[in-house]
Amino acid sequence: MNENDLLLLNFEEVRRRSIKVWKAIPKEMLNWKPDDKAFTCGEMIRHVIEGEFLYHQILIQRGSAALSTIPNPYETKEFSTVEEDLAFAKPYREEFLRFVRGLSKRDLESVRIDRSDVGYVRTLGDMLLRIAYHESVHTGQLLDYMRTMGVERPNIWD
């Protein structure tokens, strides 16, 4: 396996496990949140899916400045169901994975992504790992939400 294969496997596995969690949340609980300052379950799912699109734009343009110049297709689309959001996100997800597939080892090591607006500049390889980590953290939060709600949690360690 080369670097791209490992990155793609990681992205696919993280998303597969996230989807297991997302689909296990009862529809009537998608608006639940643990407190007034937290995301609802649905908002957190949307945040992850939209975040991948936004991160992709940051990677393409090599920095956060991309966010001020691109239209965000998620801005006007309200979250309704997990299935609908996944269907809406599918072409953006496929585009992102194509981008990752096309990277060289040199790109991963030498391309710099400027996120100095939030306190860092990192290599492209580092940023890709951060994107997967971001999703994993939110999946863990949703598992905690489910525990608090008293909802059965899926086994993501299959």
C-alpha cells in the first residue's frame, strides 16, 4: 500500500463507521442536544459532511482564504435526514476522494496549507489526517450523545 491507499482507506473507514452511528440515531432524536450551546445530532452530522467540503476547498486553494471566495452549497440546504444529506454530499465526497487519489508523495510532504487565521500552517498530508480526525472526534461525541439519550449504540469496532 502506498500513502494514497492508506489515506483513502482511512477516509473510507472513518466514514463507514460514522454512517453506522448516524443511521443508528432515531429520527425523532436528530434534534436532541445535551445543552443549549451544543450542536443537535443532525447539526453535528451536517457539520461533518459540510466540513469535508470546506476542507477540500481549503486544500485545493492551499489555505483558508478559499472560504471567502467559494459558494457553499450547504448554506441554503437544511438538514432533514441522514440519507438525504449523504445523497446530497455524494458528488462532493467523490470529488474529494478523487483529489486525494491524485496526490503524489511529494504533494503530501511539500504542499503547505495556510490556516494561519486559526493558528497554523501544515503540510497537505498533515491536513488530510486532521480532516479524518475531525470526523472521528464528532463520531465519538455522537456516541456519547446516544449514551446520554439512552439509545443503543452500534458496534463501530467490527
